[in-house]
Amino acid sequence: MTTLDSQAQAILDAGAASGLPPVYTIPTADARARMRAAFIRGEEPLVDRTEVSIPGPNGGLRARLYSPIGGKRFPLILFFHGGGWTVNDLDTHDRLCDLIAAGSNAAVLSVDYRRGPEYPYPAAVDDAYTALQWAESNAHSLGCDGQTFAVAGDSSGGTLAAALTLLSKHRRGPRISLQVLLYPALDYFEPATPSYVERGTGYSLNYDFMAWSWANYLPEEWSRDDQYLFPLQAPDLGGLPEALILTAEYDPLRDEGIAYAKRLAAASAPSLVRHWHLDDQMHGFALQTGTIDRAARMLEELTVVIDERLHSYQRQLWVS
């Protein structure tokens, strides 16, 4: 087995040397400020950006549209940021969405859904579906073709993206062509999987963070069988969109991502599921492209595949 990437290890070492308490031990507002300070770097944008307001609760949902330069109708990727349904926002994931839009030659609509503990489940899922419906109705004004959609997310944002594919199937739309799940959270943290036991301490994501995240996200009453909470528990994964799923070896969420990829392939066809396992990376590598060389290469390769798959679906629609 490979060891953790040396550049990823350097990030861990720097965090340990800082002496700061873990984010899950401090007030929520302080945790959010800490994460913003960690991930907002102010890089020069690669694509055009537009602030968007989606009609919804509390005055609407904030969103940000990333549009490659060019006068054509782009496929649209609806993106949901991670952060344990508690921390992170449009700005912490600004660079990642910028890179995805530029590399995939598709528009990205990043949605700032309601977070816990103020707004527990199902608020975030409801917001995600509202955003999908709104994007379908307003695609042309966004410069998109209105028919070719992907959903994407990292970590807890991957939970929302996966839940959206199930909702789209069960509610018969809007139609989604592709799902991109980056080290997604797809099941409850107990009973612990082997990856929680093996990687639950000492890395960028740990057992205690996930316990805190689920406590912030879950309502007072919830069911272990709720597939929109825990997509891995869905009884039927047939008829879902083509999938690109990325997992990391040094990640407590490793096993649930692997299991989901296997179930999707069994329910549809192996050719419709690409699973990339990064055996020397830890959770959150997609946010570290400026620091971890392999993460930067991975994202470049991923966006090439997204480009090819979404524009293939777009061409099929034009022909039909």
C-alpha cells in the first residue's frame, strides 16, 4: 500500500503545529470563519462569474454562476459544496468551481444551501432540488442549453448531489445526465466501516468531525432508511445518471464511496460508472490543487472526462 502523499502530509503537519483547536470543538460561527480563512485565497478567476439569487426561503438562495468565455449554450453543472452541512460556502469553493468550469467547458452553478445546525435536514436537500428546478426553468438566461445537466459535490455536497439524482428519478425530473461525487458522505458514521476504524484519526477528516456534522444536520426524528439522508441505503439504484466517483485511501468515507460505486455499476452498467481511487490522498484533496500536485493533475483529468461526457450528451440531444 502506498503512503500518504508527502505534500498532503505537510498540510497535516502544519495544522498540527498551529496549535488551533479542532473546528468541531469551537462555536459554529468561529468554525465557519476558520474554514473561510483556510480556503479563500483570491486567485485570479479563469472564467466569468455572476452572482445569482434563486427564489427560495429566507429571501432566496445565493448562488454563483461560472461561465466559460464563448457565445454558445453550455451544459450546466449544479455544484454543492462540502463542509459537513455546517461550514464552508460559495467562497471556500470558489477556486474549485472556477477550475471545473474552465476545464470542462461547462457552466457551473454553485449553490449556497441552508446549513445546520440552524437548518437541519431536509432543508439542504429541499434547497438543492429547488435550485435544480430553477436552473432548468432559467437555463437559457444563464447561457445554458436547458437540457444537459450534471450535479456535483464534494463530501457532504456529494451527499446532496447523490440525493438529487434519486429525487430526480422518483419525481420524474428534472433530468440529470451525469453525477460527479468527490469523496462523498453516503451513509451514517455508525456502525463504523473499516475505513472509519483505519482512517478515523490523524487525517484531514476524522470520526469526531463526522459525529459533529451529523449531529448538526440531523433533525430530532429521522430514519436510518431515509435514502435522501443516506443514499447508500437506497433500495434501488437503477435508472440513475452516469457517475464519476472519486475516493481517497486516507479518508474515513472511503468505504461508503467504494460501496456506492459498486452498487451503481451493478444496478446499471459498469461502463456508466467511473470510480477513481487515489491511494495516496486524504479527504478534501480537490480543495488543495494549489498545494498538492497530484490533486491538481487529478482535477485536470476529471474535467477532461466531464467535458467529453457532457458534450457527448449535448450532441445526442441535438441529433435527436
